[in-house]
Amino acid sequence: MSNGNALERTTKEYRQNVELDNFPAQAWIHNPDLSAVQSLRSRYWKVVGDTVVAMSQAEKEARDAAEIAVYRANHKARIALDMDSLVQSRYPGALVSLITNIEVGASEAGKTNRQAYCAQLRTWLETVMGHAQTKKTAVDSLPTVELVEDTLLDTATLVTADPALTVDGALAIND
């Protein structure tokens, strides 16, 4: 019985420090040399005999072309979920509705300061939705799966712009 690393030949699943007897050599490469592919995502690896090599640029492009539509759709859905999670974690739907109603009421009552403070939440929500839409649009134009995967919603910037203190202040302002 010996321990080592194993790479599944088809899925490229990599297991470290495993009991190699539990990983049949027909399906797994024992202690593979990954130095030629260490900077690549495993999707761009190929197995030739017991050797792991990088796909050629043409092979990478062919693989990306075959999978890009699915990656784009899935990634746009992830961006939408990230946006929803960000908004819901900070402003559950009922709170957004309440603040919107306060804004409308303040406008009707001529309470311009309160209305302006409440409007900052609406502006932030529009910014979040606009940012997410921009990212989803960008995903449609990206030529590779790798570039699609690297397109993320910039939640840190959006959190920094969150008008939480202003919204809290709006609830206390009566003019």
C-alpha cells in the first residue's frame, strides 16, 4: 500500500495524498507530473498515455466554442443571483417597499428632505441593477469560457455605495 496523488483520466479530478490502491490505473494516473499544465485550468488539460499535457490553442478554442453558450447563460444567471443576494441581504423586499411608500408619501406631503433621502435607496438599487446588466451584457461578448468565468459582480464597490445610513436618516426626518 502506497500513498500518492491521482488524476482521473477523463474528468481530470485530482486527488492528493490518497491510497493509490483505491484508484485503478486504468482510470487514474498515479503521481502525475502536472508541471506542464500547472498554470492552466484543468479543462485545458489532456491525457496522452500517462502524461498530462496542455491542449493546443486550436483545441482550447474548439472546446470553448462548443461550451461558451452554456457558460454564458449559467454565468449571467449567477450574476443575477449575486445581485439578488446582495440586495436581499441588505434590504429585504418588505423594507424596500416600505421605504418606497415613505418616499411617495414624503413627496405628496412636500417633505423634500425625507423624499431625497429615501430616493437614495432607489438610486442605489438602480445602480446595482445597472451594474449587473452591464456585466451580463459583457458576458455575451466575451470569446472564451475563461474570460466569462472571470467576469464578476463588483459587490465590494456596491456595498461601499450602499446608502444605509442615509436611509436610516430618512426614517427620522420629518421635513
